Amino acid sequence: MPRLPVRTRTLPHKYEITIGRGTLRDVGQVARDCLGERSQRLALISNRKVFSLYGRTVMEVLQAQNFSVSSWLIDEGESQKSLRTLASALQFLTDTGLQRSDGVVALGGGVVGDLAGFAAAVYLRGVPLIQVPTTLLAQVDSSVGGKTGVNLAAGKNLVGSFHQPQAVVVDLETLTTLPKRELTAGLCECVKQGAVGSRKLFKQTNDFLLESRSPANLTSPQLEQLIAAHCAFKAAIVSGDERESLVRTDRRSRKILNFGHTIAHALETVTSYRKFRHGEAVGHGMLVAAELSKNLGLLAQSELELLREAIERCGPLPFAGDLDEGELIKAIAHDKKRAAGRLQWILLERIGRPRILDGGDVSPALLRRSLRAAFKKRK
Ligand SMILES: NC(=O)c1ccc[n+]([C@@H]2O[C@H](COP(=O)([O-])OP(=O)(O)OC[C@H]3O[C@@H](n4cnc5c(N)ncnc54)[C@H](O)[C@@H]3O)[C@@H](O)[C@H]2O)c1
Ligand SMILES: [Zn+2]
């Protein structure tokens, strides 16, 4: 079972990502190892659906380590990443009498992880957090890296904090109950990490997609290696740029992880988060960014095709060609305002070689052309 040590600036020691099949049963031992004997209470935050599937197992193994465990469950959906839910989460932590030596366990997808992580970050100015991600997206992306937060009416993730977990436990078995679209979404984020990470990671991801076909073969022995490779990549980028420095534009800046995300956020906004799963929107967003890269003379057509094929292998994406281009461009401009007038495009020079383009250079006409080409219906 791979155990991946991760170095951070904020924790005095490395933390570990445990990856394997059936690792939910190890959560108790992991929690005891990283919190120590002084720790008495754990506050488990999950959602109803995930808790009904895996809550009992996790509660049992935590109790077996003599933790007094209380649970609190949120409803489904992105709308739960709100200040209102945060206030309830903090009330829950107060009610359990959680001390600074105790901990929060986040059991669920990225929504649970971001909300519970943020509650852990701000309660008593920070209590230990253990992430137990149960979606592929959360396993390869959101649970690693320490970004936590909630949304405001004005936009996603506008309030948040960097709070590194003390441990992450990834159980591949939990993916067997994941709806197909959620798998597609997670696989799109894997393709993204490969596209900006290295040709090796891209190839490993593509080989897995080729071999396992749609829907992805969750029993494949390659899956564990793939998830471990993605966690290692994400952890490496994060430890080199933990707080996403504003001024960095080099190829190892944390910003490269936002490849495809400018368009993805616009797609999510104009459809009020109803049409696309986040990772699906990233699938489209990467294609637009690749078309832009090609139109700017940076990326060869053959590289763009490699990326397109990999995205198609993740599974079907909801059609985006019927959306109003003007609205999308407006949503992109809004993002730009929030970033103090400078939109940084994450582009590609080739697979595995990102380029951060700082401001300017992308005209609305070029953007329109790229949107059209990316969203065109294909046979
Ligand atoms: N913090 C970060 O660095 C970071 C990175 C990427 C994304 N995110 C955030 O992550 C969120 C998206 O996360 P997500 O895609 O995991 O969505 P999600 O948390 O909404 O989970 C998706 C759905 O899958 C269900 N589910 C979860 N695990 C399951 C399982 N094992 N079996 C069956 N159903 C299961 C959930 O109930 C939900 O309906 C967004 O809010 C995004 O902003 C954060
Ligand atoms: Zn994403």
C-alpha cells in the first residue's frame, strides 16, 4: 500500500497520504498516529449519502482507537459550501467540546473536504484535519494541497484559508459507488494534471483510460498507481508554491493546476452550476485553452488532438456548444476584474509543458474562435 510522505512549510513534520483498497479500516490507526495519545475527541463531517455508505466503518475504527467521535452531516451539493453551513459546522465543533489537541475528519468529496477543512482552519485558530476523500476528484486533487474554503454569492471559493491536513487516507473501494459522471469529472482533472505535469504522467493517465475504457475499470491494478502518481505530482507542486504566489509565472507555479479553469468557472457560472460537474467543465475548459494555445502559435495541432482524445476517453461531457458565447466572455471578464485586471491564461506549449500568459494578448475574437472550435460537435 503506497504511503506518500508530503512536506509542507506550515506543519513541523511531513504528513502522509495513505492509498489503497480497504484503507478506510486504517483511518483509526492513522488518526491515532498523527494526533497522538493526548487527543480524545474527533468531529466527523460528511454528507448524508457518503455517511450512509461509509460512515459506520469510519466511526467504528475511530472508536476502536478510543476516540470519542461525534458526527455531523451536510446536504448534497455545492450550495453547502456557504458561510451559513460553515456557521453550523462551527457550532457543531463547539457542541462537541473539541480542543486544539483533537481533530476534524472530513469524509466525502471536495465539497465536504473544503467546508470541513475551512471549519478546522478557523476553529480555535486551527485544529488538526484528516481528509478521507471519497470521490476521484477529491482523491487526486482537492484533499491534497491545503486549500479550504466556502463560496460567496459573488463567486466560488472567495473565502478560505490554507490549512494542510495531518493525514489523507484514500480508499479506492469507495470509488465503486461513485456515479459515472463523477468518475468522468475526476478523470478530467487527472488529464489536466498530466497535461501540465509531464508527458510521463499524461501517458500514464492516457494508458489507464485506454486500457480500462469507459466506464473506467475500478478493479484495475493500475488505478492505485495512477492515483498515487497524481497525489505525488500535486503534492510536489504544492510544496514548491504552497500559497500560490501571485508573481510567479514559471512552469512549477501552483497556478498551472488551474489549466482549463478560467473557462470552466465561466461555464459553471453561466449555467448556475447546474449543467456541468466541475471536472466536466474542466474537460471543456482544457480544450478551449488548448485551442487558444494553438491559435497563438504555441501548440501543435497533433498535441491538441492527443489532449482531445484523452478527454474524450474520460467519458461523455454535457454539450457546451449551445451556450451563449457573449455570456461566457462576460463571465471570463468578471473573473479578470477579481484578479485585479490581469487575467493569467494557463496555456500549453506541448503536453507536459505549460506556459503562463500574463494578461493581454487574447482578443475577444480569438477567444470566440477558440470557444467555437473546442465546443464543435464531433461524430
Ligand atoms: N481544495 C481544493 O484544492 C479543490 C480542488 C478542486 C476542487 N475543489 C472543490 O471540490 C468540489 C467538488 O468536489 P467533488 O467533485 O468531489 O464533488 P462533491 O463533493 O459534490 O461530490 C460529488 C457527489 O458524489 C457523491 N459522493 C461522494 N463520494 C461518494 C462515493 N464514494 N460514492 C457515492 N457517491 C459519492 C456526493 O454526495 C456528491 O453528490 C468543488 O466545490 C470544488 O471547488 C477543491
Ligand atoms: Zn478543478
